[in-house]
Amino acid sequence: MDATRQALMPMRRHRRSGRMSLTPLIDVVFILLIFFMLQTNFLRPRAIEFAQSAGSAGARSDTTMIAVELHANGSVWLNGAESSMDGLRSYASGLSDPAATRVMLAVDSDVLLQPAVDIMDLFNQYQVVNIALSAARKFD
């Protein structure tokens, strides 16, 4: 029996205490948290907020929405019609309430950044500050 007891002794020394480590679980939770934070689209809630505020009773009914497209060939489109920088300038200067104006600037993926910044600066000169920039799919 003495030999059996000595054979079992090393096994008893290596026996675990029965506690699980939470470190791997915490690591997985943090990785998932980072993954979902990176996958979140922060522009989407703003678009939903805009749609809700436009339809609510307390919202301003005189909000002007302007759609500007900047194509790769250099052409500028204002509300679905071809225009120019001078046309944008005259349109922006004629706005009755620039604070209530929202501009959606859709830019072709092949356009350099500077022309888009020029359009944003043009509207900023006329106190239009609510400008959303979006990368548009290829224009035809």
C-alpha cells in the first residue's frame, strides 16, 4: 500500500483548485466590443434623426435641402441639373435662410478632395454650415 500511496502523491500535487480563469472570457468580450464598435456606422443615426425631425410637428417646415453632385469629369450638378461653380455661387447667395439649409454633397470616388472642399467653402461663405459629404457610386 505504501507504493500505491507514493504513486498517487504526485497526482494530488498537480490537482487543480477547481477555479476557472476569467481572463480568456474577458479577452473575448473586449475583442467583440472592439469589433462591433468598428462596424458601427456613426452616420446612420444622424440620418434617422434628420428624417424624424423633418417629419415631426415641431420641426421647421422651411428647411431647404440641396443636392450637389461632383462627377469625375469635373461637372457639377445642382438638384439634378448640370451647373457650374458660378451657378452654385448664385444659388447660395439667393438662399433666404442659410441656417435652415442642408446640403448633401455626393462625390464620385475618382474625384480629388480639393474640388469637394471648394464646394463646401463656397456654401460656408454664405453661412450654410450643415453640409454632408458622401462618396457616391459611379455616375453615368
